[in-house]
Amino acid sequence: MPLRICHPPLEGEEWQSKTGYDRKNLPWCYHNAGHWPCLLWFLVVAVLRHQQLHPDADTALLAKMQELLASSYHLLVDHLPRQNWAEYFDGPTGRWMGQQARHYQTWTIVGFLLVHHLLYVNPEDAQILNLPTLKEIRDFGGV
């Protein structure tokens, strides 16, 4: 899958002491770096917002990011329905579904729908997550 939560992998004694032998926290598993397809939309928003705010920025990099997002989208289209809209995927390749993965997860489906909407329906909707700048926060707070 195209995006994963990046926690440093824990192994051996560190895994034992920090997780209490929790099987979900083995290297490349669930909380310890499983692939979470529902989170791709965060990357989509980041790229779109950067593109909207800095249209003249590194165009070659933005073009590569657009290629990456399109490729990731097509992976989602191909894999998620066949794999029952699973919650997460394990393994370095992201192909093996973990023992605790839940099927038909609404957050996976909604994440996919957001990616589709932002990439192919209305990229301008990425502005909904337009966060205030520090200056705006300071000005608003009277600091």
C-alpha cells in the first residue's frame, strides 16, 4: 500500500520491554509500521495544498508527487476491493494482511473516497484543511 504509519521497528528485548510482547507491535505489523490505506488522503492534501499555495515551486518535484499520488490511487483501486477494504496491511511489501486486520472498514473506504474526490473530482476542496498560520494565531489571540 502506498502509505504507512512510520514507527521505528522494535525488535528483541526492546520489543519485549516496550510492548509487553504485543504481537501487533512486531516489526512491520499493525501499530509498528503496518500500511494504513486510509491515510493516503493526508499526503494528497499536503501535496495539493503545497501546489495551491506555491504554484511556482519546484514543478519537477510536484509533477513527480502527482505521479506518485496517481500510482498510489491505482494501487488502492486494484487492491482494496479484492482485499475486502481491510484496515491495514502488514509486511515490507504491504501485501500480507495481518491476523488482526478487520475487513470492510469505514475509515479505509472513506479514506479511499477522499483520495478519489481530491485527485479526480475537485482538488480545490483540499483548501478545507487550510490551517491558520502562526501569525494569524498570534494576531487572533492578541499576543
